[in-house]
Amino acid sequence: MSQFEGAVIREQGVTFAIVVVRQSVLQSTTEANRAIQSFQPAFPGMPVVLMAQDGRGRPTYFGRRDLSQFMANVPLRAVPWKRYTID
């Protein structure tokens, strides 16, 4: 079982998931895509966007371009974060 922080966001008719990952995950496209696949069971049928923060807490996003660009303009405190568990 693994736990992670994430959220489900509904915006402009699109429902998608955002998941917090370590910054190192986003440094490799292959690893980032693998991470997206690994979170898919928790969010069936939804696009998944990954989010990592740098040392200053600034977020970086990886995933569908339109969703990543949308999230870049959303304050982190406005995201309905929740703890998820995958078996």
C-alpha cells in the first residue's frame, strides 16, 4: 500500500487529478510518464498531472499541456488536497 497527496479538480468541463511527487520524478520524461501510469488506478479515466515543488515551494507541473498551464495559475492553497491510498 502506498499513500500520496493529490486532488481531483473539475474545471471547464474537464475532471482531472493532480498528484504531488518528488522533484526528481519530473527530471525524466520517462519516469514522469511511468509515475502518471502508476497513479491511474486511483483516478480511472482521468488525466493525471504531476506536481513537484522546488526548495522555495514553487510548483512545477508535468502532464497534459492545457492542464499543466491551467494549474500554473492556480494558488496551491486553493487546491483541495487529500491523502489517497493505492493497494
